[in-house]
Amino acid sequence: MSDEDSPSSAGVPREAIQNQYEWSAIKPSTAVVETVAQAANCDHQELSPLYEWIDPEALDAIIAPPLARTTHTTTSISFTYTDYSVTVHSTGAVHVAPA
């Protein structure tokens, strides 16, 4: 995606943000799309599909498996989605910054 095509190219500054989620209420894959849309200051439908960048079902299974609520381990996954670096933590944090 070129700078002209990116959702954040409409003169709105791109910013790094971090949101906190409860994985029992929202899937990590959905939280990623919401947080990137917020950082890009656009509607989530303006973004390319997450599955073009990472397997959403695998992300959900790794970050928020059913057993994660009963263990004391933490997991994080980092990847690029559209023009953003994304890190998703099993603690519920989603950090998004311009790539």
C-alpha cells in the first residue's frame, strides 16, 4: 500500500496508541483492527482485511486460548498490518505504532 492509498494519508497525523481489552469480551483479531483504525483515524472497513497480513484465527488461538485465564504465563505477537507495527499481548494490551 502506498502512502497515497493509506487510510492515514488524509492529512491526519499517524500516532502510536495502546488500548487495553478483556479477551473474554472481544477477540484479539477484532481488537487489532479496531486499534489500527483508531490510530489511522479511519473506519475499520477502510483497512485491508487482517487475513492478508496474519491468520486471525491463529492470532486468537495463541493470544486468548481458553487456558490462558488460568495460567500465569504471558504471550505477545508482533507483526505489521497496513502501515503499522502491531504488538498484541495475552494481558489484553494492543500496541500500534507507525511502521
